[in-house]
Amino acid sequence: AQRVTQPEKLLSVFKGAPVELKCNYSYSGSPELFWYVQYSRQRLQLLLRHISRESIKGFTADLNKGETSFHLKKPFAQEEDSAMYYCALSGGATNKLIFGTGTLLAVQP
Amino acid sequence: NAGVTQTPKFRVLKTGQSMTLLCAQDMNHEYMYWYRQDPGMGLRLIHYSVGEGTTAKGEVPDGYNVSRLKKQNFLLGLESAAPSQTSVYFCASRIAGGYNEQFFGPGTRLTVL
């Protein structure tokens, strides 16, 4: 079964500290993986996807097929990074996204 | 472009009442989705549509119905609301093919008393 696990409900760090938001997935084929972000009182928006291998707002995520992980990382957290982050998986021809339960990142000044 | 819009933004219902949530998109997207967001459970897919006139069940379809009579609109109906349907509802859309990047609406906060 397809599943996305985000083990941390809340991650609190100080400004300037490194951040790692964990995401593990379960999928038998070749998945597409995404990170979506929801800032306070805003809609969900795509942050990055593994296919692009890009860095957005200083965040990167590497797909590790051996560990079935897609952790989101940033070397130096900023207060404006505070938001809810969702990892999502898409696989096969279903055209659907399977979301994790989300991690609330709180960056303290 | 307004992108994806949702109507209404907030609603309070009594148990047993019915209502329809409207999602509209002006990006000519083929695929549209309805999710519910609950604390600790993330986003769960209710129903989705891959084109005008077609709909399919998602992960949690019970108690909901949908219709896609026009390409730009996707309606979510609650025939007899229950307190368990208290949630924030999000609509999303995307193009067919390509990457599965979905564009989300601002959400509708529904409370069922």
C-alpha cells in the first residue's frame, strides 16, 4: 500500500539552526515525491519535487530509494520558514497524491 | 488569473442539513480534487475528477457526493451533514500529464453542530 510517514508533528528550532523534516514512504514502484508548504492563513503550495533536484528558499530534498526517504533540509532556518510542511507521494497512473500527516516547523527568534 | 477559488470560506451547519461547496478554477485544468484536512491526519482525498463529466472516489468518500458538469467547476455535496464532517476542505486542480503538481484553493472551514 502507498503510504507517507512524517514522524514529527512539531519541530521547533532556533533561527540559524539546521532543519531536517523527515519523510518516509512506502511504494513498490518508482514514486514522484513532493514537499508542499502551508504558511499561516495561506493555501498549500508546492515547495519542491524530487524530479527537479532544485533548491527552493534554501530547502533541498534528496530521494533515497534504499531508505525510502525524502527528507527536507535547510542549513540555516529563518523565522519566515515557520509553516506546516507536507510530504506527498504520487505513483503509477492514479493521478492522486498521498499526503503525510504534516510537520509544523516553528522557528524561534 | 484567480487560480483556484472556493465558496464559501466558512460555514456552520446543524446535523442533518445539506450544503454544496463550490470549487472553480480558471487555469483550464483537466483534473480536480477535493480533500479534507484534519488535525493529525494530514490531507485525505475525498473524490476527484479527471475530466468534465467524470468523477471517482478517493480515500474517504462516504457521506459526500461530487459533480463535474463544467470543466472549470467541481462541486462537493454533503446530503446530511454529521459532526464527523467538521473539517477544512481544500480543492485542488492540475493539468493532465506532466508532473503531479496540484494547485490548491484557500479552503472552506466547515463546522457541523
